[in-house]
Amino acid sequence: MAEVGEIIEGCRLPVLRRNQDNEDEWPLAEILSVKDISGRKLFYVHYIDFNKRLDEWVTHERLDLKKIQFPKKEAKTPTKNGLPGSRPGSPEREVKRKVEVVSPATPVPSETAPTSVFPQNGSARRAVAAQPGRKRKSNCLGTDEDSQDSSDGIPSAPRMTGSLVSDRSHDDIVTRMKNIECIELGRHRLKPWYFSPYPQELTTLPVLYLCEFCLKYGRSLKCLQRHLTKCDLRHPPGNEIYRKGTISFFEIDGRKNKSYSQNLCLLAKCFLDHKTLYYDTDPFLFYVMTEYDCKGFHIVGYFSKEKESTEDYNVACILTLPPYQRRGYGKLLIEFSYELSKVEGKTGTPEKPLSDLGLLSYRSYWSQTILEILMGLKSESGERPQITINEISEITSIKKEDVISTLQYLNLINYYKGQYILTLSEDIVDGHERAMLKRLLRIDSKCLHFTPKDWSKRGKW
């Protein structure tokens, strides 16, 4: 059995943790870092095949030293900007790309083929006819895309467009570890899930204090209190373009409100793994959702969006802050992004890769929105009602590829008597109706006051 002193970065071994059912389990984990506090060793572990937000510091009592796997010896990568390179290679370590694969046998409708109601085995309420001839794009959830930053992390010139997808090729041991212990934001204390590039001197503090209105960060409660005597903001510094009840949305221009936008990105990066931070926020608009009370407009979540997107992205980053999750706000943010696309007369899609929670929210929203359309179809003169993929896309502003992938995900497409049909079984219909009863928060398009700008004219920047 190995000794505690032999454990180094890159080792893999089972680590004790509590699962969601409050039961002990011993998943395999990788040691990312080792530190010594007052003679007591602590180990930062990443649970293999688990989300990085579960990474944590553990003591040696939670390690199963009998099953330790030592790393293979590899040359370290060169250091960059004084930061250490990657750790020694862990056993059988490989980069895995999670790709949602569609079976070639899965029927895929064409975008213009009409759809019609058709019963199946007496248990279906709806069916939609379609024709083959289009393959669905694979939806990459864990792939890396190129960053548009220059090598020193600062763009050499202001970018007119941009991506917020993280360039993981420069991942090192520093960015793989959570660096902020706790954030106090208004009445909430948040435990970050991921690394965020706040100034290094702040990462040793037990708590980082943020002004909940301008998001400026401070070292101590005293600093925050002193700031609050001077900060006159009680809402995000932009135009309020939507209000219904206590919910409001503010549109913030990343060029006109650069400091706020940068602080928002820093906060969001604590909870977004696949996104990166650009200090050049000029190419982006930020839509911040707030909840109003007597003290002001409190941030609930936000999404960012490129002013000009060549890929039809209507969302770059999207986040509901942890205190407000599982309350329907995520779906409200998604619905709002598509309402903006409807006003713009465009179809849109979120920038990939989506986080695991983001993918769940989008799949749920797409499913409910498309089923709402299909179940609302009315038959004319006894004929089965018909609708095309293009028409669904135009009505909802959901991009055609997302419509098709959602129909496949729901397993609605079948082949019947020489044509492709979409069959809505009783289970699908009942499940949808139950879900919609729980969905109390909806966007009211009559409360949206939004005029899209033509960002291709640089004078508007």
C-alpha cells in the first residue's frame, strides 16, 4: 500500500464521497493538486466522469491508497506567463469528445415536407408526415473551438465579432481548479463551481464581496459597505426592455458598459465551464434578468449575445445563478432569447458546447415549444393537419437543425405506409400537459419593448 507522502499530481485512486442519495461511494478520482496546511496534507481531486463542479479538497482519510495508480512519466509542457504547465500524464489519460450520435436508421424529415395527423395502433393522438433526405448535424457537447484572442490573452485590436467558447488547448493546472472559496452577492452566499480569473490576490480570501447592482468586487465587508455609500445603481446599467410583475430584463451594451459587462463575465465564469472570459466585451450584448423588491432589481440570471453572428447564434453564454435554479428561470431566459429572435425576424440557436445543465434546459424548452405547436394543429375538412419543419422553425424561431434533433430526441419519427410521420403517443401528450401545468413563468410578448439595431453599421457601435 502506498504512503500518503507518495501521492503526487496525476495519481488516480478511489475517493470517498456522498452521492445524491446521501450514500457513501468510492468513485475513481484524479489528484490535481497537493497542499500542506500546518503539517496536514490536502488533495484537490477531480472525480473521473463527473462534472468538474464536484471537484473538492479532501484529506488523506478519504483516499483508498490500496488502489492507487501512479501517473506515466511524461515531459511537462513549457510554462506560460510564469504559470506551471500541465501535470504529469495520468494513467490511460485521453481527451474524450462527447458527441450525440444519430443512428443512420433514424428517419429524418425534410424541412419543407408537410406533416399530418395519423393514428398508430389506436394509442396515438398526433402524427406528422415527412420525407427523408436530410441528415442531422451531430451536436458536439464537449468539443473545443478556437479562441479569437491573441497569445497574451488580450485581443490585438477590437473584435467586431466573437465567440465565448473556451479554448481548452491552454488548459493548465491553475484553470482546472476552483480558485474562489465563496462569493457574497446581496443576501446570498454562493459557492463557485469552476475557476474564474479574478485578480490572484483575491483568491486567498475566505469570502469575495460583490455589489449586487454593479457587480464590483471587494476584499472585505468594510470595502463593500464603503462602496455602497457611493454606488447609486439599483438596477443593471442598461435599458429596461421588459417588465411583467416583479420580473424585468435589461439590455446592456458591452461597449457602453464595459466595466459592468466584465464583472458580469467574471461572476458567470464561476458557474460556466465551457466558456471563457473576454475583457473585450464590445461585440456582445448582455440581457440581465432581475427580480424587483423594495431594495432594487436583484440579478437572477443573464444571457449574452453577439451583436452580429455569422452562425445564427442568439445566445453566447446563459446562466441562472444557483440560488434561483430549479424555479423555472432558466427556461424563461431561453424563451426570452427566442422572443428577441422573433422580433428580429430570425431563427437562432445557442452557441455550442452547452453545459450539461444548459443542454437539459434547452432540450426541455425545445420539446415543450414544439409539442405545443403540434398539439395545437387543427384538422380541416376531415384531413390530417399538416405542417412543415420550416413552418415550425418560423413560428418558434428555433433553428431547423434544433427542431429536427428535438423530434429525434423525443423519438417521434416513424415510417408508415410509404411516408415519414411524427407520432405523438398518449404518454408524450400526457407528459407534456403535466409539464406545462408546472410551467408558471412565461414571457408575455406584449410586455417586450425592443427595437433591433442593424449592427452591421459600425456607427451604431
